[in-house]
Amino acid sequence: MSAVPVVRWFDEIDPEAVAEVGGKGASLARLAREGFPVPPGFVITAEAYRAAASGGGDGPLPPPLAAEVLTAFERLRAAAGPDAAFAVRSSATAEDSGAASFAGQHRTYLNVRSPEELLQAVRGCWASLADGHARAYREALGVREERAAMAVVVQALVPAEVSGVAFTVDPVTGDDGVILIDASWGLGEAIVSGAVTPDHFRVRKRDLAVLERHIQEKTLRTVPADEGTYTEAVPPEEAARPCLTDGLLRELAHLVRTIEARYGSPQDVEWACAGGRLFVLQARPVTAVGGRGPEAGGWTSEFDTETDAETVWTAANIQEVLPGLITPLTWSVMRRGMYVAFNGLYRSVGVLEDREMDTPFVGLFYNRAFLNVSALRKVSDRSPLSSPEAVDEQFLGVPRPAQPPRRPLTWGRLRAYARSLPRGLALTAGMPRRVRREEARVARFLARLEALDPAALSPGELARLLREGLEVTSRAGATHIAVTAVASGAFETLRRVLERWLGGDQSALQAQLCTGLEGVASALPSYRIWDLSRLALASPAAREALTGPEGTAGALERLRAADDEGARRFLAALEAFLREFGHRGVMEGELSAPSWAEDPGYVLEMVANFLQADEAASPYRVHERQRREREAAERNVRARLNPVQRAVFNYVLGQAQTYVPLREATKSLLIKSGHGQRPFGAEVARRLAAMGAIDAADDYYYLTLEEALALLEQGPRAVPDARERVARRRAEYRRNAGVRLPESFTGRPVPLRDGDAPPEEGTVLRGIPVSPGRATGRARVILDPRLDARIQPGE
């Protein structure tokens, strides 16, 4: 046995191990592991290339390496059948990144059959790394030669009757609403070499409708020969015939659309069809779209997260919590909290290893937050209670396959399960107690803050208090993320139980069983705002103050000036509302955005909206209707289950109905823990402006917390270029405010151009439902609720 890892089968490869198996090998392994129809095979690793290269590299493979390669080849031949042929493809470790495609730069050998042909093909792939055009391409992209290495993919050759390529974006116009498919008879090399003009299809992505067909005279095709391949003439009766039926065309479009959704970015997919069955031969990122290649790929901002080209990011979920742009101060606080919350949680339950603790689960690009889908997939793959498919469904909107890909129970996976399952169950069992402890800890800290006058504290006391506050908020955030993980697991388990015993897609029923619950923290303000609107309706003075020609602008002053008992009752109720919910707000995770207590204008807008609504719109009535529907759904499910199933269902339902509201409660706790520190942050800002370290108090938000506290404790000499930093970051913030980014992407996001088309009319938006049913009516688009929150009747 050689001392280096020579062979890795597709199901053994970490899809992120590009340095070991190259871009093509990693992509094929990922496609295979996620259940896509990939011909079986293995990869000869880059370490094998390095070991051979150290001995000269141009002669025969060293005997130990050759022996392992041939052993794997015989195993693959035995599985593929006696008449099988094989493809041997180069897989360079620098290829097919999010910034570049090495397609056509290295060698491929088709119709390999004998061990001797295999070893010769491997040597040829290795040698192609030194080809002049490949060297020139690497040099143009800034890839250092010492980093270049070659892995080799060996897989069964599909005896293709039809093959081709598909793009999930128009690379010329940048239109990502279409799929472009080229297809021709035989092996795909006829298309790649330009020997034939293929049939061309343009398919609308959202509904797979064929928009254009261009059927060509396909007079040649590439087919296997006794040795290698050769090009032959196509019979005249076949040449002009479409080589894809409508059924296969739709099936292929659906397949590549699913691949794009799983990868999170536009893909260039090679495919083949044999015996009516489709196969995926390769998928790589589309690297140059409508002039948006590496030279037009945007810019890197100061606080952007480092990422490799294969990591998938999404705005889903995270930008519901953190919409809009994030200031440097907020990011410096959030980054610490997210590390404690995500990395600490996953390490504690045994699904994140020590060497992976620097993995960012939340990243920042162009001042916007994104979730690391690749990292979430990895930790979910190590838990028996979750799966990468569940992550893709939740965060990318990818429907789960009818038959999820099999996750082989390797020793590594069994060890991960044995470690994570008991820890996860213990985490779940102890969660209510943990939440109570956290609530008590936050309450004690906030009580201390209320007793302090920020202006009376010394610089050192103020800095220590805010550093302690960062730890309190980080712990509260960690509890929220832990509860969210448990809630997601319970919610997902509920759906699995329903679908196993009731059949079909039960996502609507799953959602209905968790609506109409009592005490959901995010719903409570709507009840109180409704109560405020009823008080205002009962007082002509209050109603006039809120609905006059000026709207709610100046409404508080008019209410306070009104000599009216009803107006005074409204003000007293408003003050009580702000004491209970004043820590909430629009963009409440952003420290520079005012809370409701600091600016009640948004609350007054909501009250004014309710003034125009009749009693049918009452949140109390909505809740009561949802409660009745939920209870009826519970009874219906129980009636369809046997006693054992009913007991399991009751337990799983109880977990989901407990943790979904608890998730909202801990989010509120997190926001409250930070809100109590705002007066102390404002005092820091005031002092920095007074000492001349910054020009204005709101410059504070363009410093990191540690920069601000260093200035507070040590004076302007601590950060002598503070004003220049603030000016640079403000300019960057304004620049990024004009950027539009895709919802999901791989590697770094490329800003969308002004000419990029908006979603077409009728586009279906997919996601995880929070309430069942369908409604039709007029919708008002509100781009910024801080500026325009007024909703008219019937909207």
C-alpha cells in the first residue's frame, strides 16, 4: 500500500476537497452524493500526481501507485459490466472555480478499456498540466504554479445516443430566467470540437415551457471505436430530426434547474442520454455572464467575509432578521455573537470539529448578511435528525427529492451520529431550563443598567460595561440559535411523521398544526396595537391626531396638547406598550436603526392602519380562527392514526408547538438584551464626538466596538486615523446601498446590473410556509417600512 491517498471513490469524497480531487472530481462527487444520475467512478488524487512528479513524472507510474489504480479499475469494471468502456478526465486542483473555468484546458480520454490504456491516459492527463495553453491560462488568472496539481477522474463511459450541454443562465444576455440546451447525436465531443452545429433549445426556467427551438442538420456524430473514438456520418433521415423528444427535453430542463438550485448559482452542465435515461457528466459554475466575468465581478468591501469559490451563501432567513445594510459597529458585535451561537452550538453537539471552528456560518458581503449553506449542509450531514436536503429546502427552496439520496453508514458517519445524537437529545431536554436561566441572567443585567446613569460612569467603567454587555448578548444569541435549531428539528420531524403515516406532501398541514398558538412573542405586539386603535377610535381627538392631513407626523405632540380624556388614555396605553415592546423595531438587529421606544412613529402608523379596518381584521379573531382550525386538524390527524402512531404524533406535535413559540421568545430576549445597552453606546458616541475623535455622534456606527472603546479609554491616539476610517466606511456604505445582490450565490456575489430583468409576472415564490391557505387581493409593495408603512383598506 502506498503512503499517499491514491484513490477516492465518489461516495468517499468530501465535495469541498478540491485540493485533493480537483474541481471536476469534487463536483462529480457532490452530484453523486446528492442523488443526481452520475456514472459511477473514482478519482486518482492530486497527491498521487505529486508523488509521481517527485520521481520525474514522465515515465511509468510508480508500481505502488499503479497497483492501487488498477485494483480500483478492476473493481469499477466488475461493477460496470464486461462490455463497459470508461472515460478518463483531467481534474486540476485550480479548475472550475467561481471565478474561472478550465473547460478544454486539459485532456480527456474516452472509450478506455484495458489497464494499459488506463495508465497511459492517466499519464496523459498529468502531462496536460504542463501544456502551454494551460500554463498561460493559469498565469492570466494569477494561479501560482507551485499550487497547480492534477487529479484524474475515472468513470464509466455513457454509451450516449444523445449528449450535449445546458446553461441555467443565458451567458450572453445574463437572463437567468431561461435554460439553454444544446444537443446532438452521439458523444458530446462533436459539440465541444465544433464538428457539428447542435440543436438549440431555449426553455423558460419557471415552468419549463419551450420558448425557442432551432433544429439543425446534424450530419456527424462521435462514437466509440475499437480504440478511442471516431466521427461518422449520421444517416440523412436522422440528421434533421430533433434529437430530444419533448418529454426528455422537459426532464433534462428540470434536472439542470434542480442542480442550479442545489448549487445556488448558474451552472454549465454536461449531460448524456442512453436508453432513454439521462446522466450528468459535469456541472461547473458559469463564470462569465453578460460581461460579468472576473473583470466585472464587483469589488471587495473592508468587512467582507473571506470565502472560497465553492461555498454557497443565501440571504434566506438571515435577511428577514437582518434586512438592509449593516454598519461596521453592528457587524463587529454580531460577528462575535454569531460565532458563539453557531460554532459553539455545533461544537457542543459534536457536529463541528475543532479544526473547523473558524468556519463562518454567517458572512457579510457588501454590508449585507448571508448564511453559509455549505457549512449548514456539512453539520446537518453529521446528524441523524437532519439532512443536507432539509437545509436546501429550507434555505434555497429546493424541493426534496421523492427518494432522498442514500447516506452510506461509514464508520465516520456512525461515529458522528453516536456523538451528536445523545448530545442533541440532551440539548433538547435541557432547553426550557436553559431559556429560564438566560431570561433571569438578562433580567439581572438590565436591572443593573437601569440603575446606572451613563453620563456618570468613567471611561473605563463604560467600556467594561459594554464589553460585559457583548458577552450577555452573545449568550442570549447562542440560546436563541440553539432554540431555533431545536425548533427546526421538531418542525421537520413533525412533517416526516405526517408524510410517513398520511402520505403525500404534508407541508400545509405541518404549518397549520403550529398556527394559532398562545403567547407567540412576535404576534403579541399586533394585539396591543389593535387595542390602541380601538382606544383611538373611541376618542375623536386621538383619531384626528392620527389621521389628519399630516398623517402621523407630529401626532404625539398633538395628542399631548389635546385637552381630552380619551387622548390621555391613549397616551397612557401607548407608554405601557412601549415599556413592554419598545425594544422591538424595524431592522431591530441594526444598532443604528431606532427602536420603537426611541421612535414610536412606526407604531403610530400601524395604529392608523388599524383605524380603517373593521372587526373582521382583529388579530384576536384571526388567532381564534387559526386556533379552531388547528384543533380541528389535530383531531383529524389523530383519528387517522393507530394508538402507537397517535402517541408518537402527540409527542412530536407537543415538541413543535413548544419550540416554535419559544424561538420567538428567545429572539425577543436577544433584542431586549441589546436594547438596554443603547443609552450607554450613545454616551460613548457623545464622548468621542466631544473629544474630537470623530466629527459627529453617529460616526460611532462606522467604527468597530473595539475601536470605539479604545478611543474612549485611550483618546484619539489609540486610533489616529479614526476620522479617515469613518469617511471611507461611510462612502463604502453609500456605494453598497446602490448594489443589488442575488438571493443565493456560490463564492463571492456578483452585483446584479441595472438592466437585469425583474421576476416575470406569475413567478412562483417558494419557501417554507408559516400559514396554510391562499388569498387573492391587492398588494402594496413597501420598500422601506421606516419611510412608508401606510396600508390602505383592502390591501
